[in-house]
Amino acid sequence: MRVSELKFTPEMLENVWRGHAIEMPKTDAQRYVSNPKAAAKFIEAFGDVEIVRNEYYKCWEVPAFAVGREAYSKLKQAYCDQFGSE
């Protein structure tokens, strides 16, 4: 599935936090896409990437972003190992 194929419920259109959570590249953040305009902006910024649903975390994973996210996670873990995570 691709970002352009996402469907939006009336609840999503009224409340952005009810939208689709999609992984971002090079970070552990997610971006909420709750309407066609937000989807178009995501596609403009990152392309109409393939997305895969992760039911456990209730988000869409982006396989194309996996390498950048892994590198970010390693850097973040090294920082936490050195300085703690509190």
C-alpha cells in the first residue's frame, strides 16, 4: 500500500490525532496524516512511499526509511548509554 491509498474516516477529518501515524525518516517520530491535504504534503516531502501496517504499535511503517531510522536509533542508544535516559 502507498500513502496515496490511505482512506480517511469522518472522525479523522475532525481530529488530527485520530489520523494515520506514519513513520518519519532518520528519527523515531511519527507524522499524523488525517486528511487528503496532509497526505499530499507528506507525499510532496517524502514521496508516495510504500507503507506497511504495524498493528501492535498502531502505525504505518515505511520500509524505505528503515536504514535511516536504524542509524538514528543507534546514535540515540549510544547517547543514552553515555548520559542516561532520564
